[in-house]
Amino acid sequence: MKKKSIHWICLKDKCPNNCCGYFKSSNKSIIDGIQNNEIPLLKGEEKKVLSKQKVIGNKLYLKINKDSSCPFWDKGSCKIYANRPSYCKAYPFYIDPACGLCIDKRCPGLNKGWTELKDLKETFKSLKSLYNFWIDDLIKKIG
């Protein structure tokens, strides 16, 4: 084990799963957070860039196609990768209240190489923003 590293790398366009293309999941993971086939848009930048939006209450969401595919997924790549939502930037990481930071075991990049934690700072910031969004929303709902 390398100090301050994680045994995972993003395989990007070489990924056999293309995990960001479709959002159906049978396992407990960050993907299960999608409700009604929508991905929350958290930051002003996300809201400006993305045209396929749906308003629920006072929040904006990216609408997912009826077949659970992303409307920006085209021929094995993301058309908005640089401006993708925080939800997408956080994947394959999620937070389990019992054990903390976790990774989706289905990700093919797991155990394929090492990534320094400092290189994942923006990924983890996105994850934090996503969970703050969900927790804040839950607190508002329960009053």
C-alpha cells in the first residue's frame, strides 16, 4: 500500500463498464441516490451549462432518459465531461455512515493502479457537496 494513495484509477475511455452512461443499479451504491431518474445539479456552473433540466420544488435536476441513460452520453463518452454534475464527479465514491468513504466495488479501476489522494481533492469536494445537498434536503423535509 502506498502512503496517501488509493488502489484505484479511473480508466476513462478504456473503461469496459462505461459506468456513467447508464444509471441502473442492483447494488447499494451512490447510484441508488437517483430518484425519479434525475441527478441533482448543485452548483451555479452546473445549472448554467446543462440544458436538460427539470425543476422539483426549488431545485434543479438533470433529466435522465427513459432507458436510464444519460442524455449527454454519446458513443462511449461524456459530451460534457469537463462540466459534468458533482454527482458524476464523485462516482465511484460514496459515503457509508458506518464505515466512511467507500468505493463502488463494480468499478473496473479498483485495484488497477494507484491514485494519490491529493489528486482526488475535487472528486471528494464533489462528494461532500452531494451529501450536504441530500442531508440538507432531508432535514428540510422532516422539519
